[in-house]
Amino acid sequence: MVRIVFMGTPEFSVPILESLINHQDYEVVLVVSQPDKKVGRKQELAPSPVSLCAEKNNIPIEKPEKIKKEYQKVLDAKPDIVITCAYGQIIPEEILNDPKYGCINVHASLLPKFRGGAPIQRAIITGEKVTGITIMYMDKLMDSGDIITQKEIPINQEDNLEILTNKLSQLGKDLLLETLPNIIKGTNKRIKQDQNKVTYAYNITPSDEHLNFNKSCKEVFNQVRGLSPTPGCFVKLNDKKIKIYDGYQTTEKSNQETGIITKLYKEGIGVSTKDYIYVITDIKPEGKKRMKAKDYLNGCKDNLVGEKYE
């Protein structure tokens, strides 16, 4: 039975970990995840989704603050292979050089495109037509190792971050199980990444969440999809923050200043962009729960037409 140390953190990684736990040929001997984080209004410590999965399956778990310094438990587990998936820290060479089958990573992009921590978000935001999963060998630089195998899927207009993440998680699970036997037998490919085609998917920052209507309608549409439902985009109206989770493009020309609420639709709020009107359909006003924009409008006393989202 092949001994596996699995390193991952978010919900995306859970189906991949579960597939290894449930496979008769593999034994997950240790799970490594990011430390518990404070969440919610009470700022209570909560374990990562991968940590919860490990606990549920009675698998030992480590949560080092800095894996570069706290790696001995991984070596002590004597893994035949280390598999990482959205772990969130650079793996030290002491781990990379230890397992007999190496260290591999399940990455949610078609490398060398979108190296880094937010490949799914960036693929949607930049308007990519396809994305996919790469299984790759790890090296000391971020997502720069040799490619073992890849599989692509289309990015559909109805895909937001949550939907595409779920699709890619399932694809990653299937591709990993398909690829592992070849790695263990030593019959897999090793393809060097083309350095001339490298792009980066940097982590999402608060400035990325601010919805700037001084863009094309399509760019606004993609930005909202790429960050929905978490963390969501936001705008400000009269110094109050409004979160936006969904909307659609129109072919109606916007002849007003960008950010101006030009028209109210049955489904939501029409806002002027650089070219066409974008209609907001899913919203969370400051201090209120998330709701459909049409319900927000039904309870809104003010006439919003002419107001400007900053």
C-alpha cells in the first residue's frame, strides 16, 4: 500500500483527499493543513475544511505556522509520495527530496498559465474561455515544476467562482486517480513548463473586490462572477458598503457617467459601464442579509435612478 502525506487547506481539496482515503491501494498516513483561523463576528478559531476531513477520518493532522521550519513530522511519517493541493505554503526542499515517488501538486489551472494562489478567480476575471487541472512535480519555486498531465474544461457564462471550483475539484480528483498509477510505475511523462508562457494568479486583495464600473460591461460581469460568493464584490453608495454577488450584461448602450444607476429593471439595478448597462441581481446592503435585488428594490424608499456607485 502506498503511503501518502496529503497537504491542503480549502474545500476545493476535500474531494481529492477523500478519494485517496477511500482508495484501497493508498493509505493517507498524515494530513498537513494551514493553522486554524478566526472566523465570524465572534472571531472564533475554526479548522480548515481539509482539517475537518482528516479529523472525521481519524487521520493524524499537523497545522504548522511555517512548514519551512516545522517539517519533521512529514519526514517521520515516511511517505512514499507527498500530494499537495491548494495548501498555501511553499514546501521546503527537505520534504521535496524525501519521498521515493516525489512530491506532486494538483493545481487548478493549465500551467504555465496562472501560477499562484488564485487561479480559478483570475481565470474568470480575465475572461478565459477554458481552464483545467495540472498534475505536476513540485520544485522549490511556486508552481514551476514539470507537468505530468493536464485536462481542460470550458468556462461557461453561468459559471461563478463556486460553480467552477466544484467542477475543477471533481476534475482534479479524477485526474489524480488516473495519474497516480503511472507515477508509481515510473511510466509518467515529465514536461518542462514553457517559461515564455508563464503568468501569475496572485491572491485576491481588497482592491480586487472593489467593483469598478469604469470598465466594459463584460469586465464587470467577469469580476462579479470571479469573486462570487466569496468574498464577493462591493461598491459604496452614500458611504455605505453594498456587496454584489450576481448580475448580467445587456446590449443597451450606457450613455451616462460610469457607475450611475441608469434604470431599474424587473430583476434588478441597471448601472452604467464604459459601454453597456450592467444589471445587478443579487445584493447585500450594509447591515442587512443577502437578497435578490428585486426584493431590495421593493423595500427601498428612495428613487435610486441617478445615484452613483463609488
